[in-house]
Amino acid sequence: MTTLRLYLRAGWPDSEPGLPWALLGARGEVSAQGDGAPAGWPRADRCELILPAGRTLFTQARLPDAVKQPTAAVLGFALEEGLINDPAANLYAVGAVLPDGRRAVAVTEAFPVRRAVAMLKSAGRLCDRILPEESLLPLPARDGWSVARGADGWLLRLSAARAIRLPYCGELAEQLLFARLAAEWPPASLSVCGADAALVGARLPAWQGEPRQLAAHDWCSGQAQQAFDFANGDLAANRRWRDWGPALRRSGLALGGLLAAQLALTLGQAGWYAWQKQSLSADIRAAAKPWIGGQAMPGSSALAMTRAVDKLRLSHGLPARDDALELMGALAALSGRELQTRSLSYDSGRLKLQVAEVPADTLQRWRSQLAAQQIRLDVATTQQGTKELSLSREP
């Protein structure tokens, strides 16, 4: 994951066209850097805005135990006596709980930060983190200092929760500032970034010891360890898609694969059923061809097969299935002279008769007796109110 780190130069975006930038790789290494307008910034997965040293106040606030997530209003009220401006005009970032129960707090003026974030958003950049430059200094050892030379002053990190910038004002004045700072927070150890150990030692003549040499420090390559982050509340990037996107993409790919496999299985099964149907149809045609003779036209094979069956039945001394006389004889044997027929028709093995009223119990008796001869009797009422009897051979 790449990170675009931007250094908030004073006057941007009103009097300065661009910002210094650095592109960091996944391990925090600087792969490119420059200074220019937003159009020339490289693309990156994340964006960090660095506040220049000296624009952040690092302090502590004692809060009630009931306050678990302090708001800006609560922090402003708790720190009001130590601020030189209106507490509502500031941004607050809360750090860890200190051993004495107080909370570490970083404070910076809100307007320039909000202005810069709004301009970055209009340029298509969302700030994932807003960090003070002092927080990029290496963490000092317990009760020690980390010191580095900045662009316009000394940067000192006195603990994970406290940092300060001392301006360049001559060696003597700087000695007084270092001495006052050492009197309030005496360093048990000293870590110097870069090759400035001698300069730092000259400003702390009362300190006896050998400073620990660290790699040179700048805002581009500094690691944000236990840093205060002002990108909270309405300044948060809220990149929900970035956080959930990879998991959703993986789930979508898995679901798409399952759907594709299901579709392939369904299509294969449908093709197999179609092949089975075609194969069965071919078998039926081959089996029926000797019975119907020749090639039957669609829709006429049933009649041809019925006639072929009738020929076989007649050759064995059985009545034909497609025989009107057989059906009329079976009905006449049951009804005798009780049945008064008004009309009679015969078509494709079905005999239809319109008759006068016949009692229901008589019809039920005829139906059961004809069923014993494998003849089906259906009764319907026509629109004229007459009964219509329909006789046909059962399969």
C-alpha cells in the first residue's frame, strides 16, 4: 500500500500553488518526492497531511473518569486556561492515558487544517491521517529525549506524549532554552538524529553522557509511532469502500465462480435432457415405423397406429378399437329400448350420442358395466339441455 505524504506549507492554498510531497512504499521507504501543484502529485492508496513543527501544542488534561471518549467541547473546557485562543477554534487529538491518570492531548488551530482538507478533497484526495511533524521523530527511550534539526528549529520529542520545537536563535539563547527544558524534564538519555551530536552536546553542557546516534530525520521518511492524528470526526476520510472493498471483491469473485459453475451445470443438465428426449423420440419412431408403415406426417401417427392395432386385433378375432359398431352394440346390449337417441356421430374411435333424459343411477350402472368391457362412458350436458353420451375404448 502506497502513501502520499504532503507537508502543509504556510499560505497554501491561497498564496502557495503547491506543496512538498513524498511517495512512501509499503514499508515506509521514500520512492519519490517533489514539490508542486496537486495535478502533479502521484497516485497513492493513502494520503497523509503533515503539520509543520511548532503549530501543535502537546499537553495533558485531567478528565472525569466517566468520560471515555472526550469530545472537542470537553477537551476545550479542560484546557481553556492554557490556551491563548478560543477553545472552539482548535482541533484536538487524544493520546494515551498517562501514569498519573491524565490524558495526553495535541491541539492545533482548526481553520488552516480545515481549509487544506477541503482543498485536498476538491482535488480528489482524502486525508487518512493528519499528523504533527514532531510525531514523526523516533520514540525516545524511557525518560529520554529524541532531538533532530528541523528546517527552522530544533525538534525535540520528550516522550510519546510530549514534543516541542525550539527556534534557531543563536548558540547562547539556545543553551538557555535547552537548559530550561532540561530543568523541567531532565533527560535520562539522549538520541540525536543525524550527525549533530556535537551541536546538541554544546547546548546541554550540564548533561553528562554519550548521546545515541540515530539516522538522519526528515518529515519524508519519519515513522509515525504513537502519533497524534487530527483526522477524526468530520475530518475523517471515511474510506469504507477501501476498507471493505478487498473482502467484498473476494466474496464477489467467489460468488461469481459459484454462479458460473451452477450455470454450467444447469446448461449441461439441460443439454443432457435434450439429448435424452431426442434419443427417446428416435427410438419411438423406429419402434412405431413397422406399425404405421412409411413416414407418418406430424399429427397423424396416432391415427395410423390405431388402425395398425385394429388390424392386429381383427386378425386375432378381437373387435377393432376403432369400430363404431362394436361400441354401439355394447351400449345397445345394456340399454335395450330404454335409450331414445336424437343424434349420433363417430370420429376417431369416439362415439357420441345425444339422448333423452336418462336417470343417474342408470348411467352409473351402464358406466360400471361398460368399464368391465374396457369401454369408457362419459356424460355431458349440452347447451340445449340434452344429455350427450361419449363412448371410447380405454387404453
